Amino acid sequence: MAILGHFIGGKHVASTSGRVADVLQPMDGSVRGQVALGSAAELRKAVENAKAAQVGWAATNPQRRVRVLMKFLELMARENDALAELLAREHGKTIADAKGDIQRGLEVIEVCIGAPHLMKGEYTDGAGPGIDVYSMRQPLGVVAGITPFNFPAMIPLWKIGPALAAGNAFILKPSERDPGVPMRIAEIFLEAGLPEGVLNVVNGDKEVVDAILDDPDIKAVGFVGSTPIAQYIYSRATANGKRAQCFGGAKNHMIIMPDADMDQTVDALIGAGYGSAGERCMAISVAVPVGKETADRLIEKLIPRVESLKVGPSTDSSADFGPLVTKQALERVKGYVDAGVQEGAKLLVDGRGFKMQGYENGYYMGGCLFDHVTADMKIYKEEIFGPVLSVVRANRYEDAIKLANDHEYGNGVAIFTRDGDAARDFASRVQVGMVGVNVPIPVPIAYYTFGGWKASSFGDLNQHGPDAFRFYTKTKTITSRWPSGVKDGAEFVIPTMN
Ligand code: NAD
């Protein structure tokens, strides 16, 4: 069986750790191959390669660096169909959705083509007599990314693009569940002209992650995944003096006001709640209709839509969503549905028993819909990460916004309304990082930044947009004086510009 190793110094390198994990095909439960679970020594080898390659890459002028990104975009267009199929087969999402995963990553690469502009510093002419002040942004050196299974193209690209454009070398530790596409991305970058060693992929699990967190030559770590791991990585990386931005889990609410267009709302909710089997950090998992009449209308329209969701294998172009990523994920999600029933929530549509004919070993379940979920229930408090939507009824708008504000997570939120004043008030007061107004999944476009609040994010800068260039560069500020220099004598009072 083929074992996917590492990509170090521009070459495929077999692992010698002796540990591997199966890479599955969720749509039929078969084993596609294996991936190496690397060692700390293998990580160190990648760091040494990256450190050596970074010097020349940083010295390459930024326009030349971004020409590699331009070529990469061209090659990715050529590879689009094959990559989307590989992604769908390893992850379980449909091929159309896999194309979206790739596209949202490439949009960040497009913005990174503006790196020469985004890296410009500041300049003040004549800050004092004969004194000019200017700043420059310089790369950090070697930086690393640790990414989750659910967007195996988009999230690595969100990290690799700005890091490389800014002149860093990068080490990617992708999810061990779907490592195929990240590896292809590294190969395609090399083909696009990226020097060997500037982008390395080290496959693995906690051992490689811990080695990244402790390596003195890695200056910054970008993480995306579940909240407990995000918190762990943030603590350990920052304790070791690294920059860290760590994005975690979510419980995204959609507030539905009495004046919302109910057909549009239900369309939006179905896609945002059940697309990709709910395995998106920006999926809507809680619907909050305001007022009994709104709730009753919503439920009446939702039930038939959830019942008629089409679940299918990833290669079925007519499927709304595919299987979950692993058997354990399937069991975990079904366990949450069991818990919701036990806690007294009303299960209106039960997808637990769904079987996909001809794919009996795949990790499928149908859509589930709960009504009368309350804020003290486990299914409300915790991230389920499956095709399960909970309806929490609110009496008033103030109760609805309080739910979103009091929740532990604060990744995304949406309000559906025709009232501009309500929308404006909501956008201003809600304690969540990304807000949609009649937009169910408000993932900001690439030239804005992406990041949640509260337990959805640790660190102070967001992903992509201008923040990414701040995260992957350090600022140097130069105060220069010409031509008199210091020949007037030593100065013992702190200099001021008066
Ligand atoms: P995960 O936390 O299990 O894994 C993420 C990464 O951490 C993987 O590379 C994995 O190998 C590594 N890892 C796992 N356990 C570890 C440990 N004990 N020590 C060190 N490293 C470890 O997450 P996942 O299941 O791959 O992804 C789903 C989660 O990611 C969900 O919670 C989802 O909400 C979240 N997510 C968040 C965002 C965001 O931007 N906020 C985006 C996508 C996914």
C-alpha cells in the first residue's frame, strides 16, 4: 500500500518513523493508502532545509516572488478537476464543494500577488531637523502552519500564500485525514518556480506538532482546528516565544426576525446548515427565530426541506452533501443526536438511520432537525460538526442577540431581516467576529480578514487580508539623521522631535 511521506527540500522523502495512519475514502469506507506520522527528527530536517532556503527567497525582490504565485494560479487552474476529485474522495464532501474549497484558497493567493504593495512601510520626511523616519516590513524567517481536515486546500493556502509572498519559508503540517491535496499543492508550487526548501510538508500527528511548537528556528505558528487544540497550541507556542494565531471551533447562530423573507431564509439555512455535512467552521448550527409565529412558519417550511436533502457519495453531482469524514465522526454526531433526544429537545427529522445503498460502509447520515432546544442543553453548548440543526426559540430580539453574545464561541453569526435598523443594531452589538446580514455564511472575501472571537480564536491578528502580512512580517523602524550626524556631542536626554 502506498505511504505518503514528507516533502522536504523540494523532494519526496520517505518517513523512517515507523508510524503510519490510514487515509480513508469516506464515501465507501475503503482505505486509499497510508500517510506517515513523522518524527521530531524529520521535522528538524525540514526546518534546516527551510532555514537555508529562506535567505535567498527573502532576498528575491517581492515582484519576482509573486510571479511564482501567478504561475501557481495558472497551474492550479490546469489541475482543478483532478484536485477537486482527490479532495472529495479523501474528505467526503462533493466535488462541487471541493472546487469551492480550492477556489476560496486561490482567492487569497490572488490577493497575495499584491504583496509588493502590502509590504510597503511608512515614511516621514523631516520628522525633526534633518531627521527622517521610515519603517520596513521584513519576513520572520521559518514559519509553520497546522491545518484541519475540513478545508484541506483552502486553509493551507490561506497560510502558505501570505507567508511565502512576504519572504518566509513555510512548513505545513496538514491534517492526517486528507493529506493528498496539501502534498499536491507543494508539488505544484515547486513546478511554479518556488525554490526547493521554501515550502515543506511534514505529515504527522502530535509528535510533529509538538516538535514545531518547541523548535527555536520556527518563529510563528498558524493553527486552525478544534478549540482545545487551538488553546494548547497557542499556550505552548507563545510560551516558547513564537507568534501564534490559533483558530478554533464554532457554534454559529442565525437570527430570523419576524419580517424576514421566509423562503429566502430557509434556502439560506438549508445550505449553510447541511452543506458539507455540517463540517464547516462557518456552518449555521443554531437557528433562532424571534417570536412564536416566526418559529412556527420556519419549522413548517424547514421540515420538508430537511427530509428531502439528497445525501450521496462525493462523486454524485446531484448530492447535496456526502458522508462524514470518519466512522468516529459519524458515531460522535449520532451520539449528540441521542443526547439531544434524552435532554428533551424535539427531534423533528431524524437522519440517524440513513443508509446509502451500494455504499454501506460509507460514513453517511441524513439531516437532523431539532426544535425546542434550550441554552442549557449539550447539543446547544457544544460544537457538533455534523448535519444537525438546532432551533432555539426566542421571544424577543433582545433574547436572540443575548444567546449569540453569551455563547462560548464567537466565529460567525447571521441575521435575516428586512429592517435596516435591526440589522445595524445587531452588527454593532453582537459579540461575534464575522457577521452576515441576510448572508448565512459570512466568510469575508480574501482582501478582508477572517477570524472569530471568544473561544473561536486565540491571538490578536486574523487570517488573510492585511492582517496576514502583519502576522508574517516584523516591522523595523529607522530614524535617520543626515548630514550632521552626532558630531555635536553626546545626548543624554531622551531624543524628542519637539
Ligand atoms: P483537530 O483539532 O482535531 O485537528 C487540527 C490539527 O491539529 C490537525 O493537523 C491535527 O493533526 C492536529 N492535532 C490534533 N490533535 C492534536 C493534539 N492532541 N496535539 C497536537 N496536534 C493535534 O481539528 P479537525 O477535526 O481536523 O478540524 C475540525 C475543527 O476545526 C472544528 O472544530 C472546526 O470548527 C475547526 N475549524 C475552525 C476554523 C476556523 O477558522 N475557526 C476553520 C476550519 C475548521
